Amino acid sequence: MNQLIQRYRWYLLGAILGGISGYIYYAQIGCVNGTCAITSNPWRSTVYFAVLGLLLTNIILDYTKKSISKDDATI
């Protein structure tokens, strides 16, 4: 179990930070009249932003892995 958490720690961190950001967005900005599909419900907002955080983390990690492999190839 510890190896699994250690392997996916950046993804977990991205999803957790995204979820926190989504709840803060709901609480601070949200939707006044309830017609917004995502930000009118705290659960939807939290899950939506957690998925966005996960995807952003994946993009960042993929980019850093590619740049590291390019640096190794030029040496």
C-alpha cells in the first residue's frame, strides 16, 4: 500500500489541491441563482476541480519527464 501511495503521490496531491480549489471556488464565487451546472453544488465543483487538478498534474509530469529525457540524450 505504501508503494502505491508513493508511486502516485503527485497525482494524489494534484487531485487533493484541485478539490480544495474547487470547494473554495464554490464558497467564494459560486453561483448565486443556482443555474450554473458545476458551481451551484459543492460536490460537483469539488469533483470537477479535482479532475482538473489531476489532469494538470499529468500534463506537468509528462512534460518534465520528456524534458529530462531530452537532457539525457544530449549528454
